[in-house]
Amino acid sequence: FGKQQQQQHIRHMSTGAKIPLGLKRKALRVVVTGGAGFVGSHLVDKLIARGDSVIVVDNFFTGRKENVMHHLGNPRFELIRHDVVEPLLLEVDQIYHLACPASPVHYKFNPVKTIISSSFHACLLTTNVVGTLNMLGLAKRVGARFLLTSTSEVYGDPLQHPQKEEYWGNVNPIGVRSCYDEGKRTAETLAMDYHRGELVNVRIARIFNTYGPRMCIDDGRVVSNFVAQALRKEPMTIYGDGNQTRSFQYVSDLVNGLMRLMESEHVGPFNLGNPGEFTMLELAEIVKEVIDPDAKIEFRENTEDDPHKRKPDISKAKDLLGWEPKIALRDGLPRMVSDFQKRLFGDHKEKLS
Ligand code: NAD
Ligand code: UDP
Ligand code: UDP
């Protein structure tokens, strides 16, 4: 037998990397912009659970205090009401930059509000552009790692299917959606420029349609619309003929992917999405199965430039991050439904029957 004892290891919670036993992982100071929102609040839960100190920066444009209320009073949690369009001085190790008025009712139907911040002081500058610039400036000053939550919308109405990260996309620069698509494309550009020019340690995630508990009930996204409509006994509104496709990812899968990416040594961009692809007609059928077999559907005129299909190629995230989603739509949907039931009707389940 050799003299040296074999070193024992534990696995790092988010990366799966081996950590020698006895070496405790250093708790990090992490900022989550947009942390009171849907995705951000789930990310905060996981960061707090692994022992980090978390500062949420949010202007509550689409986010809600209720999403993070359960951490108030925890000395490792701080909530700051702040618009990222304004500069921000903090000392942190990591920045997850999620802040963005991302819900369709706020950009498809009110584009000016997305592209021009409500902040009077920066009235000509955008949340995606100026907010991202400020957070990159912060990352540069304190040497923090910076993760941008970009979107599958950067692929526009894609001519390649499924979409790989190498695809440059097919975006209408002057359409109703372009405030969101082009805002995120510019945010990616800024992140890469700060990476190349200022040596900021950046990470880029391109997130595909995500659903789960705490989604805004009336923000106009398709899963939240269908679930809320079926629960309220209203017809589910299908825009267009319903043959357009999307790929729906459960929020905990996304949060695992974001944390893996942040801890990895890869810049990206990485597609983070569930490759299961559904037409809106199929989605409506699944919501019927889960909530109410008698639910009706109603067809409405579609919005302009609606992408015909969307499905992530996640080979890159699988190979380099060892990540893939685990929760299928039929398994994730019921978890979201019980959250919506509580928020819509309290605990009075009889109202549903
Ligand atoms: P969300 O609207 O629930 O969360 C966004 C949060 O950002 C909200 O809490 C909002 O109040 C905050 N915010 C908006 N503008 C701000 C500003 N100027 N300053 C500070 N805070 C601000 O949306 P989400 O679904 O949780 O999205 C989070 C991120 O993920 C966004 O960047 C979004 O573009 C991206 N994304 C989400 C999806 C999805 O399907 N949910 C898909 C692709 C990309
Ligand atoms: N910034 C910030 N917090 C910081 C450092 C910078 O909000 O801790 C903002 C700053 O106000 C600027 C942006 O980030 O608008 C870009 O900063 P950078 O230092 O890269 O550019 P400069 O200020 O030199 O133009
Ligand atoms: N959609 C729909 N009914 C709704 C809301 C949306 O049929 O009540 C459609 C919309 O036209 C699009 C798809 O569902 O084809 C996804 O829309 P969402 O706004 O959720 O996401 P995105 O278009 O950004 O992928």
C-alpha cells in the first residue's frame, strides 16, 4: 500500500465538479438583476440554498416582492429597488443579469416602453442596452463574472431548424418584436465586446420558452395564458392557426443550466431549452388534459412576425456543460397549475369544480 491516502471528494452542487472533502466551497456574493421576477426568484432560491449571499436588484416593472418575500430577514439576502438603466455600485463576485421587461404584453403591444426606459433620466436609452452596459461596467470595475440571459428570440423567425448557436438568425429589425430581439442581440454584442476588449469574464445563455410557478398570470405568454384561461373557465386563445411551434422548458431545468454555465469556463452562447417541440394546438390539448377536458379554444388573429417554429439544438450545452433538461411538459405543467390555482382562487379549490 502507498503511503498517501486516497483523497475523498464531494460533488459541486451546480457544476458536478469534484471538490476535495474538507475544502469548503467559498460562499459567493451574487447579484441577480430582475431577481424578483419569474426566473430570477427561482435562481435566488437556489443560490441562497447553496449558501451564497444574494442581492436582488429589481424595479418591480414585471416582478413581484411576493416572489422573494420568503428570504426577507435572512442576513444573506438583500432586496434593492433600482432601475438598471441607472449606474449601480456594489462589491460582488458574480452578476446574473436578468432584468428586462420581457413579457409580450409589454413589448408586442407596447414596444416603446421596452426600447425607451421609463426612467426619465435615461429617456432615450434602453433597458437592454444601457442596463446591460451598466452591469458590464460594474463587472469590469469589481472583476465579477457576468452572465447575460439572452433569448431564443435572437434567432427571429428561424430558417434553420432546430436552432444551433452558430445560426445568426432571421430578425426583422423594424418589426413590432424587434425592440426585444434587437435589444437582446445588442446586449450580446456588448457582452462580447466587454469580454474581448475589457477582459470581463462573461457567460451568455440563450433561453427558450420557459414556464413554471410564479410566472406572471396576465403577462400574455402562451403557457400562462392557456393555464389561467382554462382555470377561469374561459376559452384558450390560439393566435393564428395554432400550427406554429415552441419548445417549453420547466423553470428548475433552466436555473440548473444557468448555474452550470456561470460556474463553467465557457463563454457561450449556449442554448438552454427543452427540445420537446409542440404546436400551440398540441399545447392547448395538453392543458385540457391537465386542467379541464371540457376547456374550449378560440382562434384570434396572430401578432406580427410571429416565429413559425422554434426548437433548440442543445448539443453544445450537453457536451460542454453536461447539462440537459429533465422535466417533460406533461410533468412540469401540473406543478405550475397548482401555483396558479392558489394565486387565482386562494386555497378554495371548490371554485374550480
Ligand atoms: P420577468 O418579467 O418575470 O422578470 C424580469 C424582471 O426584471 C422583473 O422582476 C422586472 O421587474 C425586472 N426588471 C425589468 N426591467 C428592469 C429594470 N430596468 N431594472 C431593474 N429590474 C427590471 O421575466 P422572466 O421570464 O423571469 O425573464 C428573466 C430573463 O430571462 C429576462 O432577461 C428574459 O428576457 C429572459 N428570458 C426569459 C424567457 C422565458 O420564457 N421566461 C425566455 C427567454 C429569455
Ligand atoms: N457602471 C456602473 N457601476 C460600476 C461601474 C460602472 O453602473 O460599478 C456603469 C457606468 O456608469 C457606465 C457603464 O457602467 O455607464 C460602463 O462603465 P465603463 O467603466 O465600462 O465605461 P465608462 O464609464 O468608462 O464609459
Ligand atoms: N400564443 C397563442 N395564444 C396566446 C398567447 C400566445 O397562441 O394566448 C402564441 C403566440 O402567437 C406564439 C406562441 O404562442 O406563436 C408563443 O408565444 P409567447 O408570447 O408565449 O412566446 P414567444 O412568441 O416569445 O415565443
